[in-house]
Amino acid sequence: MQKDMQKNAQEGTKEIVFYTNPESRGCIVRRMLEELGVPYTTKVLSYNGDMKTSEYLKINPLGKVPALKHGDLVVTEAAAICAYLADRFPEKHLAPSLDSPERGTYYRWLFFAAGPVEMATSAKACGWDLNENQQMVGSGTHKDVLEALELAISNGPYICGEQFTAADVYVGSHISWGMQFKTLEERPSFKAYVERIDARPGIKRADDLDNQAKIALQTSSE
């Protein structure tokens, strides 16, 4: 146990570098970082070239954000970054413990949002009809996804009951954006859940920082 504590202390001293754009899924990771309350350095990348430089493509070959460097380690994909950070800083209690029966629930809905929710909302935004391809796509129909999301938040106030976790950071962000951009309908349960998420101080700080970054990007491009 002492070795584990020493390892965690050493990991905590490594610099966290966060690559993002305030109009991207990087906003989810910003929320996670602010909920953790750990120090990090932000690198805001523009879509008109910064993400496609040879330097950044070494970090993420897709040329997309978000990405996270923790020391020499690189993690991409918002859900993976959230899960990584929750486990790297267990003292922040943003994931159920490994022996908790809620651990499976946590994984289930975190990656449900990363898979079926992403698929269904992207399909709706792009005008793709999933009803004719239910056996092919992993999400099932758009209606199926909505019903599953209601199940995910039914244990309230959070996905794992009373414990707020990285799954809420991720799922809450997707539900919020889905309602905003009309790829998810505004159900009362969704609105109440998002209101609880948005009221958290860490979430408010993150959103304020992204709004400031958005203004700075707009100003620099004028």
C-alpha cells in the first residue's frame, strides 16, 4: 500500500497538458479537470491549422481534440480521458471504488454515451436513418437510446446514486448538448439532470474558462 501511495504521489507531480478547443468535446475534459481541482496547462488549438501540424499529429494522429499528456503518457478520446483521470486521482472520488457494485454501472453508462449516444446523435444531426440499419449499428434506434438514457439517470441524483462521477461529467455533457442542438428531445428528466450537473462549482468554472477561451480565439482571428 505504501508503494501505491508513493506511486500516486509521483504521478501527481507530473505535468498535465490539456489540448482543446472551446467549441469541441474538449469542454467535457475541461469539466473533468475542474471537478478534480488539479493543476493543468491548457493548449488551445484552432481548427484552421493548429490541429494538423506535424507536432500535434504526433500526439493525436487524427488531428482532433481533446488530448491529454500526463508526463510522457498521451490519452485521447474524451471518455477515455475522463476514466483515466478518475482512476489516476482516486482521492477525488470521481469513480466508484473497484470493489463497489456501482463500478459496473459507472462503466456501463460512461461508455454507452461514448458509443450508442454518439452514434445516434451524430446520425440525427447528419440525417441518417438508423431504423433501416438496426442490426448493423451498435446504438439501435434513436428512440432506444432515449429510453436507455432515461434508465441511466433514474437512480438519481446521479448515475451512481448519491456519488457524482466522471460518468456524470460525460453523460451530462452529451445530454446538455443534445438538447441544445436538438439531437435529443428535451425530456423533463433530462432537463432536471442537466440542471443538477450545471449547478456544480467545478462545472461552472470549466464553462466560464471555455467561454473566455472562445472570446480569445474570436478576438485573435479578427
